[in-house]
Amino acid sequence: MAKVTGIGGVFFKSANPKNLTDWYKTHLGMPVDEYGFISFPNPDMTEVDKDSYTVLSPFKEDTQYFKPSDLPYMINFRVDDLDALLKQLREAGVVVDDRTTDDEYGKFGWCMDPEGRRIELWQTPDKKPANQ
């Protein structure tokens, strides 16, 4: 069975994402990467996930990225086998986006939880599916 292996990030809407990120950096000492994300490395992960990270990131208030959810945040979970997990979710009747992406950051897919939250599922780029 494919499954979630950790939290990849928490994304939320903000009136001014850059100012908010700067505030977190200045006042809380949070590490901001070159893309403006607050990124925490995961040093205690298994060999496959050793280069992964957890991200905290504000998005513009008018972002459409969380749609079809109307909630002001989205959670990203690391997964061990995106394709298998999306198949399991569909078979269980969960609302799953038809679209997925696969790029240098990894493979991404999306589903909705029963309360209308958009969930982003992320298979890190170097992660091999569990069944390989």
C-alpha cells in the first residue's frame, strides 16, 4: 500500500507574502531559500528522503493554486509512490485531480479531503516507487 511519509509543507494565503516571509526570517530566524520559501531540511530521513525538506510558504491572497478548495491553506505531504497512492484514492472514491506534474522538484498530484481541503501529494525526485 502506498502511503504518506511526512509533511512536505504548509501553504497559506497572505496579504503580502514577501513581507510576511521577511518577518519570519527577521523575528523568528527562519531560513528563507533562494525562491522565497521558508525551508527546513530533513536531516534524519531515510536515505531516499535525505535531501527532502519541509516548507512553510505564504501565497498571495488571490492565488488559485488551492482551488477547488475555498480554504486559505493547503497541506503538502511527501509520499512513497504517487501513482499508486492516486490509484488507491480513486478506487476509494476520493476526489482526485486528473492532472499531475513531474519536474525537477519531483512528482505532484492533488486530492480533496472530506472537508474540502486541497491536499498536495509530493514524491521527491529521487524517490523510487515502493514496488520497484
